[in-house]
Amino acid sequence: MKRVTRFLWVAFLAIVLIGSLYAGGGKEEAKGAPKTIKLGAIYPLTGGIAVTGADCKSGVEMAIDIINNKYDIDFPFARTEGIPNLGGAKLEVVFADSRGDATQGMAEAERLITQDKIVAMVGGYQSAVVKTISVATERLRIPYVLSDATSPTLTERGFKYFFRVIPHDGIQAKNALDMIRDIEKKENVPLKKIALIWENTEWGSNVAVQVRKYAQDYGMTIVADIGYPNRTTDLTAEVMRIKASQPDVLIHPGYISDAILFVKTLKSMDVVPKVFVGMAAYVEPNFLQTLGNDGNYIFTRAVYGLDLAKAKPFIAKINELYKQKYGRDMSANAARSFTAPFVMADAINRAKSLDPDAIQKALMETNLPASAFISPYEGCKFDPVTHDNIYARSLYLQIQNQQYRVVWPFDLAPVPYQFPFKPWKER
């Protein structure tokens, strides 16, 4: 009996010892894999376009939530938790405030890299700020995926670590004139005379360059070409020039305070083009909150519209999650910022490493399908020279009854566009 008892006791001790060795091995393995992976994201969180920055920030936060947690959605990373090939490591985003200033943006990028030890960067919004952020990330060898700034010059510098998912202004300007030409054919009404007004930072001035280029190609005439200082408080003189030019089409790339001021000034001076195309700020939530019915009939570029949920049902589920979290539908700005974390997560997962060169190599090999995006992109594959997404394309929305509806390309539009722009006095 004593021998049996002694045998059982020895066996028990052996089992405990073996178990402790396996447990110890597991701990060592966990120590070797990161528990969290830090990404940096810089937006204008204070200052004149802080509302826009907060909107973009919410898109990144929604993406990180889906990547880090399990959801019943047919979308990348939704059915797993964290980065699968790195033991389920969770993404953590460290946000910084550019205050809408390019110098501040660069300083914050350097701080995030050297002090917060981020391994990759997303975000930026303003092209002028992204231009300096990307100088810092390139110098310090930090992979940077951008999905929310569109100046063509950003990807013309030969940078190794900088990649862009969203279509640049050349593509989006061409798409605007494609839409105008399509409306012209459909309505059998001449839409040849364009008034172009633009804010004069890196972004607005580059949009103007692209519109001029394609207008000439399309046989359209720029009858007014007006730049103005960003964050101006008076556009009376500019609108007087537009009115005198009698345009068929009005095109305005501007930020939120400019856009609201511009529409109010157009109304006060009773300027009524046949087609009004706004860019950037025209999709922000407080644009319509401020202007109400005066925002109706305006076309605006975007890479997202809730109407796309008919073709991609997962968009409705993601929007519902967003609505539960923020109390409103996902905006176009939030949607485009939502994209970069997924592209970066995919690259990190395939790299199976936090080494910047391994991540950069994985980004160069990115080949994601259309089903990996809530935007109308046909997928994502980066041009080997520019690192722009060769499958990117834009939508045009129109504000109808204070709602953003997809109206172009026509084959993606669930509702027809409304034409012409309705006079202010008839609203």
C-alpha cells in the first residue's frame, strides 16, 4: 500500500513538473511576441478644422475596434482578434494633434516615433501637413499608409516607406469633369463654362492644377480662376467675380469654414450655376448641420456613400457599429480614414514582424480585393514607383433633401441626380 502511495505521489510530482515546464515555455513564447502594436495617427484635433479632425479620428478608432475584436462581419480581421500571425497582438493608436499646421505635424510625427515608439503611421488629412509628416517617417524609416489626403505631389517624391490608398486629385478632378460631361450629354444642355475657386494651400492649389488640365482636354473653358487664403473670413470680392463670369459650372475645393462661408455668400449674392461641385468639406457632418436646405443640389466628391451597402452588405453592418458608437452614420471623411489601418494591419500580418523593412516589403506586395473596402475601389495594389493604389476610384454624391446620395458613376447610383441647381429663392 505504501509503495502504491509513494508511486502515485512521484507520478503526481512528475506531472506537476512537466506541466510547469510547458507553462514556462508558454510564458517565454508570449514574451517573444508583442502584446500591442503601436500605430501613430496625426489629425487637426484643435483649430479651425478640429471637427473634421475628430471625424477622421473616429474612422480610425472604428477600424481598430474591428481589427482588435470579433464581429460577425464578412470583412478583413473582423472574425479574429488582433493580428493573427503575431499571436493576436492588438493594435493601439497613439493620436497626435497637428493643429492644422505643417511644422507642428512634423514635430508630432518625430515625437510619436522617438518617444512613443510607434512602428507605423496612418492619418494626416491635410496634404500640406502630410507632406511634412511623411518627410519625418521617411527619414526615420517608419512605414506610412495614407487614406485621407489627395495632393498628387505627395507620391511624386520617390519615398520608400510612404503609400497612399485613396485616389489622388488628378483622378478625382478627372472624375468630376467626367460626371459633368455625362450630365451634359444626358440633359442636352451645354456645360462648358467653369468657374474655379480654390483655397491656396498644397491641396487646393493642386486640385486647381488638375481641373485646369482636364478642362482643356475636355473642351471646357475656365471663365474664372480664383485662389484665396485658407481660413479667409470674407469671399465677397471672389463671388462678385464668379457672378460676373456667368459660369455653367462652379467647382470649389475648400475646407469647412471656407465652404460654409462660400455657400452663404453665393446665396446672399444670388449666384446660381447649373451645376455646383464642392470638394472635401462638403461631406463633413457640420456642413449640413449649419446650412440645412442651402446645401441641397450640391455635388461632392467622396470615396464612400451609405448607398454602396446595396452592393456591399457588410457596409451596413459596419455603419451600424459606427452609429452605435458615435450616434450618427459614418461620414465620407470617417470612411476614408477607416481604410488605412486595415491596409497596414494586412501588411504587418503578412510580414509577421514589426521590422520596418519587412512591413515595407509586405506593403509593396499588397494585393487586396474590392471586398476588403467600404469604398468603390476595385482593390488595392500599389504602383511600384509612386506607391499610389492603382485600383482607386472616386464617387460623386449629391445632397438631396439634406442626405448624401450616390449619383455617379450612374451604374452605382440608386437614385438619379437632380438638375439643374435650384435657385435659392425657390427652396
